[in-house]
Amino acid sequence: MSALRSKGEGKRGTLKVLLVASDEAHRGEVRASLAALAEPPLQVIETTFEEAARLNGTANGNGNGNGNGNGAGPADVAMVVFNGDEENALSYLAAQTKHNPRPVLFALCQERSPGLMKRVLRSGADEVLFLPLDAGDATRALLKISETRRREEHHEGGTVCSMVSLMGGVGMTSLAANLALAFRYTLDKRVAVVDLDLQTSALSVFLNIEADRTVMALAESERKVDSLQLESALSKHGSGIYLLAAPKRIEDSELISDATVVATIELMRQLFDYIIIDCGTHIDGTKVAAWEHSQHLIYGLDQSIGAARCAWRFVDLCGRLGLGEVEPKFILSRFVPNHPISEDQLSHTLAQPIYAKIPRDDKLLERVQLSAQDLWQVAPNSTVARSIEDLARRLDGCAPTQSVREGSIMSRLLGAIGRG
């Protein structure tokens, strides 16, 4: 094993990259491409599949599955070269996914075939790049990891989750409200929800709150947003979560500036554990400002061709906006197990896995709305409630519950009891 240390080594923010390939020539090609990148600073460590397997075997006995053998701690990124040694490369990816913590896994592919792409993603790759490495693609992918790590290291205050979809009717407003309730009920978090779907103003309806207070209390002020102003703009839900409602009048939505949104989010992070933002389907500067200050960007889609196409357009938009610090997490809402468009097909189309699935239950959600109660008051044991609780736990870094599995007899029984 050899190490190539960049001029950035030793600097704060340096990424440690483990380069895995059987052939020295292949490693040399990638090494030269990485050395030419202006940023982020890298420390590149090279190894073969055989050496990596031996080191993993040794590391496993010590409880660390991604050691690099140089005594300098685990790698941040493992770049696995697919160039004539596909089976070893796939085996390496699959083995790494079993370890926790593990490096971010890059597959570097010479071949652009859909079949290989599918096998690579199913084996656990987080990112796929093609050889010879494009400097722009490599920089984008590595900066995204570097910035995410920086944000985690400097993370202070609450976590911001922006909920968005370019396609209406996929249930993002209900998911935003229910996710906030799940954080409150299940994890006992201090939670605020922000309605940035400024013209529709659907969150107050879903939460059954007659919101006399709205974000206009902040937009109309000439002073810097402070906690007293924020308190005057919030409405409290019976569960204990707080709502920052959209303006009452549609035309007032134009008065909400990007600066107001950013200042409000940063203040909320000092007061709440989680801030859930419903961004609606209309994209403007206020939404982009929210995304840039979010730790999680959650995109919702259903099992339709139109939703998949809109999701692709959103990914393209994120790339052009340079949102490298936060990558969309795709939530499959209104999920139907036997639908002609499957989860695997959507995952393949988007070239990344579906982060979570929320089962479709229109009758239950209609009952929740008509009862003027929330999901946990109406059906706390339903599969919908359980799936949203699991999503909240996962976002919070907790393991999802394993007692109720989707589609099992017990889950259907509990769902029936919850609706009964």
C-alpha cells in the first residue's frame, strides 16, 4: 500500500480518500486526476482489493471495518475502480456497506452500461463517476462530502428539514406536518413547522389551526428578527409544535424576502430541535434560501412517470444551483407495493436509492382531516404512523423500529386496529 499526500494534507478539512484497484496503471490514472483537482484538499491512500480485504479482516476484529492500515484513522471516501475486475469491486462495495461507520463509496466505472450501473448501486455505491475522471464531476462530488462533514463538525442548534416536490398531489404538506408530529410525539423534540408554500397556505388547514399570526409579523418589521418578534408570529398546536403560517392574503406572499427566511431559520435553530419547512411546488428565491440553510432536503414523489421526470428536473436544478452541501433524499409517498412502477425502477431512474417509503392510505388520511385530529390521535398504530415515526428516527440518527414490517400480518392488524 502506498500513499500520495496532497499539498492540502494537514489542513483542516482535508478528505482522506482510499483508492482501491487491482492494477497500478488504473490507480495511477485516477491518482493523477485527483492530484490535479484544486479543491478540496485530499490525502490519497492506494490499495489493492486483496490488501483491502486483508485489512478489513484485521479491522473487523477491532470493531472498525474501514481501516486503511496506516494508523491514521478511517477513510472519508473509498473510490473503487471498475475496470476489468468487476466482481472484486462489487464484493468490496457490498462488504463495506456492512460496516458502521463506513466511508462514502464511489464507484469509478469505465463502462456506462445500465446493467453495471444497476449492480453497482445495488451493491451499495453512494456515487458513480466515469473514467477518465471529469474534473468538474469529481470536484462536485468531493466538495459535497467535504462540506457535509464540515457542517456536521460545526453543527450547532436545531436541524432544518426542507420538504419539496415539483409535482403536486404527492402528499408533501401532510408529510411535513406528520413528520413534525412524529418528532414531537415519538422523540419528544421541540419542533416548529414553517409554511413556505406561501400562496397555498395549506399547513394551517392540515394542522387545524386558525392562524391569526403569520410570517407577515416578521416581514413587516424594520428591525432584525428577534425571539420576541418570532414568538408573536408563531401559533401553537395542541401537540406542542409551533407553526409559522403563510400570509393570509395571496398577494402578501411577494413581501416575504429571502433575507427574512434566512434570518428566521437561523433564529429558529436556536430555539427548536427540528424545523420542518413545507416548500410546496413553486420554486423561487425564498425556497432556495431555505434549501441552502437545511441539513436535510427531502423530495417527495409517487409511483408515476410524471413524478420521476420532475424528480430528475429537480436533481438537475440542484446541480445548477450548486447545492453541494445538501443532497436530496427521495421519499416515495403514497407507496403501493404491487404498483407497475416499482421502487427499484424509480431508484434506477434517479441513480440513487429511495430514502424512505410512506404507504398509501387515503381513507385514513381523509378520516384524520374530517375528525379535526392528528394522525396519532386517530390511528397511532397504523402503518402510516409507524413509517413516519421510522423516518423521524432515521433523520435523528436512531435505528428504525423492527417490530412491525411493511406488509406483514401484524402491521396490517395494527393498521386495522388503528383505523377501527
